[in-house]
Amino acid sequence: MEKYFWGDNRRFNSYAGYFVRTFGGRVQKVSIDAGFTCPNRDGLLGKGGCTYCDNSSFNPSYCLPQKSVTEQIAEGIEFHARRYRRADRFLAYFQAYSNTYARTEQLKTIYSEALEYPGVIGLVIGTRPDCVDAEKLDYLAELSEKHHIVLEYGVESCYDRTLKRINRKHDFECSRRAIEETAARGITTGIHLMFGLPGETVREMLDEIAVISELPIHSVKFHQLQLLKNTEITKEYMRSASDFHIFDVPEYIDFMTGVIEKLRPDIVVERIAGEVPPKFLAVPAWCSLRNDQLLALFEKNLEIRDTWQGRLYRSSTARPIIDG
């Protein structure tokens, strides 16, 4: 396979490179908390949410559901302007909780308000795979004819036993079905995948890459498990740390190198790790290392090993991992 498949000098299909190829320059995401909840919190499926979840750990300070969508976009653009002064195109990022968990008519009102804001060229919508249906997907497909629409699904793991343990309240088949139905409508489809969940070995985590590479996804966000204060998974870790594989930095860099080598080369890698403010962490991790520093170490490792995304990718008829 040819190196540098993506037309730049990076050894993986980066999110920044995708924006340059697609839009000719930087496009900035602006996070929004529109006051959605989750069927795993409001009692429809369960209460308490996924065992690792604390949305406040990644929501920017300007994101408050008491504010209108318009107010949050305006404050978000001002917030990012201090760092990215040349950004003049934006994606409204509905990030907190499950952002399709409402009636379609309500979604139309919320999404339309975002798309009417000057400079907003599209939406990125984070949700669960069990919070979409044909009506909602058909509506998003219509929007995608004129706007850049991305639907991001929290998959987190391909293993049903893991999904049950972290209280997701859906199986991997649900994720696969939602992804396929979304992509079939021409909607740009992304996923989140988490490494270090309880009971999973490093080998099992790597095996997931063959599975997601056979799904019709456009992008992926990889993130390591971070043990946050007052979450059920942290309590579980305190009781049984041996059930968890918590990566240190050198090991994670090597692990992610293996992940990228096996990943289908056209999948855009939005990030290789998650980052939350240290004050939220119950178990300190990686000290003060920021994601841009981690990314630099990762790219250096790719260079040292003279490897790149998809070098070990082999197309197959792999089916989703279903293990009860």
C-alpha cells in the first residue's frame, strides 16, 4: 500500500487533513448542550447512565442548557476565536448526552436554529445507536443534502459482555444496525471506541479494529478509559483493579501504533485519546501531558517504526463480535 495515502506528510488519516481536503481549510467545532438526556438516565432503559459517564468533565464552560442554542454558538465562537483566529466556518457540535433522544419535530427546531447561525456549515450530532429510527435518519439525510451532517455513535466496545458490564443497555448488534442504516442514507457516520474497559485484554482491544474496519464508518474517535470521580466504574476499579488494563503513556503509544496499522486507511481518525481536566480524575493519569503532546509522541513513533495507517489492514468478511 502506498504511504501517505491522504496527500499530506502525515502517516495517518487525520481530522485536520480531512478538513483541508474537504473544505480547503480549518473548520471549528462549537459544542452545544441542548438539554437532552439519555434513555439510560431517565428511566426508560435504566438510571445512572453508563458506569464511566460524567458529561461535565468534557463540556466547555459556556455550554449550559439554560442558554439558547444561538447563545451557546455565539459564546463558543468567541471562546475559540482566541486560539483559532482564522476559523470562519463552524460545525455545531451537539455533544452532551444523546442528541437524537427527542421527537423529530423537536429535533428540527433545535437543529434549524443552529444551522441558521452565520458561519455554521453543518452539525455534528453525538448520540446512542438505540436513539435513532427511520424517521429521524430520513430527516438527517435531507439535511445532509445541503449541509455537512455527521452522526456520531457511542459504540465503546464490540463485546456484548463489556457493554453489559458498563451498563450501556444495548448490544453491539444495535450499533452495527444503526451504523449501516445511517451510512446507507448517505449520512457521514462516526463512532467512539474506548480502550481499557473492564475485563478486556489488550489482544481483544486490538481485535476490535478488524471489526470496525468492516463497518461503513467515515471516522472514529479513540479514547482511553479515564477514571472519573464519583462514577460507578471508578468504584469498581477500587474494588477490583486487576480487572482493568490502565495504559501508561509509552504502552498506549505502542498500542495505538498497532491500532492504526490495522485500521482501514480511508477512516478518518478524529483523535487517538481523550482528555479531561485533572480535577475530574479520581485516578491520576499521564500527569500534565496534553493531547497535542501525546499526538506528537504517537506520530514520532510511527516515523521511527516506518509504519502508517492501514499498513496491516486486510479486508475481510469479519462480522461483529457477539459473545453474550
